[in-house]
Amino acid sequence: MFILSHLVAGIIVGIILARAFHDRRAIPAAAFGALLPDIIDKPLGHIFLASSLGYGRIYSHTLLFLTIATLIGIVIFWRYRSILALAAAAGIASHQVLDAMWREPVNWLYPMFGPFTRGSGGRSFFDLVMSELAEPTEWILFAAVLLLGLALLYQERHETVRARFAPLLEKALLVLGILLLAAGLWVAGCAFLNLSCPLTGLRSPEDHLICGFVIMLAGIAALSCRKPQ
């Protein structure tokens, strides 16, 4: 899955945790956790280990990494009543779900089945960046991230944001929410009908279904952020 899909999923997980634990710091913590596996593994696998592995789903994409992060989060929450580390672990979990790591059991369950599998196709780090820029859904989700960020600032009662952007933000969130729901339904529908989708460069129906679900959740989040709490 692409980077902004992971970011949006992390933000959504963070919003849920923030409302459950009444701590808005869970939102950036979960968003960071959702990006962390790629922050670690993409440069590591495609630059530093390019000749031996050439793959970006290695150490921090494993169930072992997620388990360690979760245990650390539980201990910190138990000891200090801080949700931040646990929110980051939830973000990591969302990343592995969006990447459908169960389809790569050797890497996901490392080291149970031996060393990591090598990447196929010889894609460089530059190729990965260009594929991100060429993905239509990334630009859609980029708009979602910007508006959700403004909405969260609005809910924090920042005077400048509220005075300058509140009326426009309310309308933009409504339009964006509806468009995201429609786009998500389109992508998910293509998955169910096993059709190609011009909104995404993904290939498998499972990836389309996951991507469509994330886009729909982003739409729901945009609509739910319209009224300040």
C-alpha cells in the first residue's frame, strides 16, 4: 500500500483512540506508527541492503516487531498511563494490515521460516518514490490529510484557524467526505467485480478492497470532523 494510505489509516486509528482515551496526542502517535515500518524498511531494504535483499518489507514489517512494540506500549500504559506508545503500536498494526503481510508469511513471521525473501523486479528507492507520485489515490488522500489536519486544529479552538477558515473548512469537509465515500465505494466495487480501476495502480482485488475501505474511512472521518466538539 502507498504511504498516504498508511498515513490516513494511522490518523483514523489515532482519532478512535483519542476519543476512547480522551488524549488527542494519540493521533500523531498512531500516524507516526503507521509510517514507521516504511521509514525503517524502505531505505534499509532498497538502499543499504539493495544488493542482498532489494525489498522494503523486512524487519519492521514482521509480526515480531509488532509484538515487541505492543508489549512496550502495554508496559508504558500500565506504568505511566500514557497511550502514546500503544497508539504507535496500533499504527504499526494498521500498516501491516494494509500491506496484507499475511500474504508473505516468510517475511511476516520472520525468523520462523528462515531468512527474508528477496524482492522481485529490482525496483530502486527512486522507482518507489516515482510510483508514489504517479498513484492517483495518493493525491486524493493528500487532500484528505490536509483538510483533516485543519479540522483537528479547528477542534482545538485555535483562534486564527477558526476565524479564517471555519466556514470554508466546513464546506470543504462536506464535499471531501462525499467524494471520498464515492471514490472508496468505486475502488471497493472494482475489487468485488474484479475490474481494473483508473483511480489506483494497485493490481489485486484484495489490495483494491483494502484501499477502498481506507478511502471510505477517510470520508467518514472528514464528515465526522465537521462540527467542533
